[in-house]
Amino acid sequence: MESTEHLTYERDGATAIVTMNRPEAKNALSLPMLVGMADAWEEIDGNDDIRCAILTGAGGTFCAGMDLKAMGGDQPEKYKARQAADPDLHWQALLRHYSLKKPLIAAVEGYALAGGFEVALSCDLIVASEEAAFGLPEVTRGLVAAAGGLLRLPRRIPYHLAMEVALTGDRIPAPQLHRAGLINRLVPPGQALAVAVDLARRLSQNAPLALAATKRVIVESADWPEDEQFARQNEITGPVFGSADAVEGAAAFAEKRPPVWRGQ
């Protein structure tokens, strides 16, 4: 796909980089941005040449949340028509009603607040600047973090810390969340995207079918009954063991060479 208003889309080899691009508004979520994000997820999942994706923000900020003023104002007809045709577009863009099949890394500088924090929580890995701050300030505005923040946060960090974040609405510094296990890489300011690109390249060296199946098992297994867990896992992983890539992986190991994955 091409870059659109308020969103840029580019490729770095097998990595897709999606950048929220409203730096003058701290990358607050607008309708054009949400439309672009929804399209980006579909492009990434549908393109076999893409192995991994990164979500980041322009201008030293990840995302300050939903731009309520912009969402309530006049919008170009093409975006209004798209929203009218797809009432769930908002939630798909924020990955509430859509789970990306491929690994998604959040590269966070500055603020990740409200919907910005919620979309970061929907990512599989988080790389964050030491100066970044995260928060769910909805309660301070008479609102609720309903785009996944209240559901995902307690599964990512200890219960009482999740309660503090959600009930106070305070901004929590990245080092504290790194200690709590939410952030994979804590990096110097300005280095989040570069480190995320390196991490994406590392993931992209692995077999695409295995990556997708591994992510799917981890994401979906949270509510599987204990007596069904292995059977359900086998439904997802069985085709991987019988794939051409599994044969290639064994052959490459035996021949002491890098594998050539075909995603088959």
C-alpha cells in the first residue's frame, strides 16, 4: 500500500514500518490515520514477502491517544464513506477486533497514552526510549479505556500495578514498566525505531509459518481449557511440522548453511 494522510507506510526488506504521522498533534489518532492503519494490517497479513511489522510515531512521540476534536469535526468524504461502510474500522485499526498474524513491534518514543498505549499493548513486543511514558488517562476525562487497555494490561504486568495505571490515569515512566516486564528493550532516546528494526530483522530470519503458528498459540491459548490445550495446539502446529519449511530447516542445520524459507 501507499502512504496516506496522517500515516506513512514503508518497507525495510521483509519488515513493514507503519508510522503514525501527525507530529503537530502528538500523533493523536484521526479518522484518516485509523483508515490507513486498518489498510496497513490487511496489507501486511496478505503479503507473503513481509515477515514482521513495526508501528511507531513521527516527531519523537508514539501516540497521544484519540483526537476527539478531530474525530468530531469535518472529515474528507472518502474517509467518512469508509467508516460508514465498516463500523468496526476503528477497532480493527487499534487491533481490538483484529489480530495481526505476523509479529508486530511497537517502537515508542515520547508519550504512548490512552488509545496510543492500547495499540502498543496489542503489539507483540515493545521497544521504548528511556524517556518514554505510558498511561491510560481515560478516567480523568470521564471515559474508559475500552480499546483493550483494561483487558490486556493486567495480563502484561502485575495486577496491582495495572490497577494503579488504570485507576489513577497517571503517566508511568518506561523504566518502571520495563522492570515490570512490559517492555522488551529499553533504549536511549531516539533509538527505539533503529532497535526495533534490528529486532524485526532477527525475527524475520525465522520460518514464517513457524512464526505465525507460535504467535497464534501464545495469543489464543490464554482461555483454552486445560484438558484441551495440547489438542488445540496440535491443530495449529501440526501443519508446520509437515511443511516444506520444516524439511528445509532440518536440511539447513545438517548442511550447516542458512535456511531458505518459502512459507510453505
